[in-house]
Amino acid sequence: MTATSVSRSGTSPADAVLPRLPGIWRTGLVRGRLEVRAFFRERQSVVFVFALPAILLVLLGSIYGHDTAVRGVTVGQLFTAGMIAGGIGATSFQNLGLTIAAERERGTLKRLRGTPLAPSAYFVGKVILVFVCTIAEVIVLVAVGMVFYHLHLPTSVARWWTLAWVFILGTIACSLVGIAISSLPSSATNSFPVITLPFLVLQFISGVYVPFNNVPPWLQHIAAVFPLKWMSQGLRSVFLPAQAAALQPGHAWQHGQTALVLAVWIAGGLVLCLMTFRWRPRGDG
Amino acid sequence: MSSDTAIEVRGLRKSYGGTLAVDGIDLDISRGEVFALLGPNGAGKTTTVEILEGYRHRDGGTVAVLGQDPANAGRNWRARIGIVLQLTSEPELTVGEMVSMFAGFYPLPRDPGEVIELVGLGGLDARRGNQLSGGQRRRLDVALGIVGRPELLFLDEPTTGFDPEARRQFWELIAHLASEGTTILLTTHYLPEAEALADRVAVLASGQVVALGAPATLGGRVTQDAQVSWEAPEGRRTLQTATPTKVVAELSGQFGGEIPGLAVTRPSLEDVYLELIGADR
């Protein structure tokens, strides 16, 4: 109370003793906790974002899963690796794209903009949301793969390292593009054609719903522009035996190229976010 | 700008695609004052307030809110203002979670529990946004606007959609905040609201201030001619006069006491208001 009266009776705001604002990390953490809570409370996000990849994995796997893709590798294992990439895309790209578009339309962002909350604290909250959901998603999908399709956890340090960097670079790239694309729908009801549909198409041509070696070459070339194809390829190199490399374009895992493409998307996504992020809906001031 | 001034506006202008929404507005609002911007839809009230809140950029004029230009004021400035927005609540978060979270954004917040009680949501802490009624959502909006203990509170059309009971409770809350020294700027197109709450009112029409003053004196209300009417033997008569007391005394003499059907009226705030905004059209 005393500090309030100091700032009120000061001769000008400049020489008034302003109380310290709460720190960015603390408020970011509080927001992150509530973001995660809200995500798992909302049926739509739990079913269509979080659970869908696992449901599809069980479904597709039970139809084609026990076919042999290449000696010692089942289609089910291929699907699992690809679906983990799809799951990362769902809880980062799709989740952020949909929730931020909805927040912008509801006015949540406008309201936050009118408070002393630091914009960076808002994004710290989103980072927490994405990493918690995405890690949980990967664990669920790996568990489904292990139970149904004889998927094995990586056995070498090198493979764990690959899992770590593909996961981190992929999640960051997808998140940034998700934040950028959230500005595109003119309303949250327009999110399907702008966010969900392209993501669905991309999953079909990037080796998530269909083994990548079954995708026609011209579609493979299109997929190679986007991060998802590289993420699913990187994850196959983590979870499949070495001979599965024979199924890849160029018969190699192409780790260098994967890291490069993801890094380019991170840089491009960051620039896009900085250029396009809006606190208010389009056409509103 | 003196330290007693909360808001100072000079020659404010803003247009949208060639249409002038705000056309040279001047305002001086003192600390501790409850000030109402009154006007019909499209008069420029919301545009003006959103410029003062830092949400919109202006095309011209100078603006100082708590000594700073809202167009480039930072987080410390935002910590001293409160904005009540009418929004869809966060569907999945509870009243308690929302108010506590917002309290955490400010350096000297009010106690979230007290705020929830104050706005009339006591006992509804655990209610989620998508389970609130329209009136309860508006109360939550108010709670989020005041939990940071603002020196200056903005309320844009705060009671739109309220039933009379809720509106009366809301007025009591505003009076309470004002009694604590909070400066309040509200917009409304609802006359009784301006009359009940505001120390001073500015009437806006077509982006300009057409009248400014205390509700009782607005538009020369107290100095305008009064109407004296009564039942004369030949029928009801009405006289427009600047000296109603004298007229009544004379009539009383004529009738030898009681004047049948006597009425002395001055233009109501509504009459003045309609004349003000009508004259501009």
C-alpha cells in the first residue's frame, strides 16, 4: 500500500518510485502451467490434436502394420516413426496455429496486451505448453509402437542424440511456423482450410500416414520442401534398423541435410513470426 | 501537465479510410475524477478510448495519459492502468485461475479472492469460463480490469447487456472504486449511467465534443428556460420563462392559493442530449 501512495503522489511518473514488475520467467511459468491445464481440459484439443495420432497409428497399423517393408522392418515400425513426426507437428504446429488463432479471435491477446505482461512471458508460456504436450505425445506414440509393432527404444548414444536434435529442431521449426500461420485465418472457424487441411495433406506426402517410399516422386519433391518429411526421416533413423535406410531417397538417412532444412525453417519461421504476429484480429485497427 | 491531471488530450484526430472518426477532441481529466464519454454509436467514443489505452494509433494531436504518450508507453505504464474489455472468457480456465493469473502480472495487485468477492462472483472461484452466464462473464471482465489496483480505469460501454439489478450493483462497484481514488473513464450511450456515475460528461457527436460539464449543468440545463404549465379555465396552458418562481407567485395570486395542475419542468438530460447530438446531424 505504501508503494502505491508513493507512485500516486510523485510529482511526475519519471521520479515516482515504481514498484518492480513481476519477472518474465515467473509469469511465463504461471502462464505455461495454465496453458497446459487448459489444453488437457479441452476435449477438442485432447481428441483431435493429442490423441488422433495414436488412434491413427493403431488403426493404420492394424491394417498394414505386419507387412514387411524391407527385411527385418515391418510397416508398423515405419508408421510409428512417421507418426511420431506427425505427433510432434500436431502438438506444436497445429496446436499453436489453432489456439493462437482462437485466442486472437476471443480477444485474449488484446486483453493481455493491455496488461503489463511481457510479450516474451506469453511466449515462454507457449514454449512450456508445446514442450509438455509434445514430450507426452512422443511418449504415448513410442509406447503404442512398442506394444503393437515391436518398436525398440534406441540402443546407442548416437541414436538418442539424433532423437534429441530432431525432436528439438523439429518442435521449434513447427512451433514458429504454427505461430506465424495463426495470423492467416480471418476467424477461428476458418482454421480448418488454413491450418488443419495443409497439415493433413503434408502428413500424407511426408511419410506419416503412407510409407514415404510409396509416395509418388513428384509429391516426394514437394514434401522435401517442408520440415515434416525430414523429421519423419530423422525419426526412422532413430527407431528402425540400419537396413531401413535402403527405403530412403538416396538410400541414406541424410542427417546433415535434415538439420540444415530444419535450421532454415527455424530462421524463416522466426522472421515470419516477427513480421506477422498481431495481437488483434485482422481488420480490427 | 500538472500531477493532478490523469488524461490530457489536445486536437486528437483519427480517420479510417478517409472517414474522420475523431475530429479534433480536447479533454482534461483530473485524478480521482469519474468522467463519461457519452454519445451515440459511431460518435468516436471507442476510437478515442482505444487511443488512450494504447491500442490504436492516432493520426494527429497530442495525448498524455498518466504523464505518458500511450503510443509508446511501456510495461510500467500498463501496470498503472486497468482496462475492462467485454470478451469471451477463456473457456477452460476457472474464475479463480484467471483472476490469480492476472494478479500475477502486476507489481501491487489486489487480493484475487477479495476482487472476486467485490465484483459479485463470490463462491464461483471454481466455475470455468464456458460455464459462466453472460452477466457473470462481464463481472469477470471487471475483475480482470481492477485486480492490478489501477490508478486509472477504462470502461468501454461497461453495462451493455446488463439487467437493471446487475447494472445497479455495477454502479455501486464503480462508486466504490471512485471513493478509493481511482480515476475512471467510461464510455456509454446510456444516459442514466452517465448521470449516476460521472462527475463530468463530454458529449461526443461525429467525432467532436459538442458539450462538456457536470451532468446537472450539461448544455446549459440549469440556466435554460423552465416551462410552467397549469390548468387555466380555458384549458391547459404552458409558459416558457426564465423566471418560473415569479410566474408561479403571480399565478398563485390569481388563483388565490393553489394553482390547479401546476408543473414546473426543465429540460431533462435526455432532452439536452438529444438536442446536442441531433443538432449536429
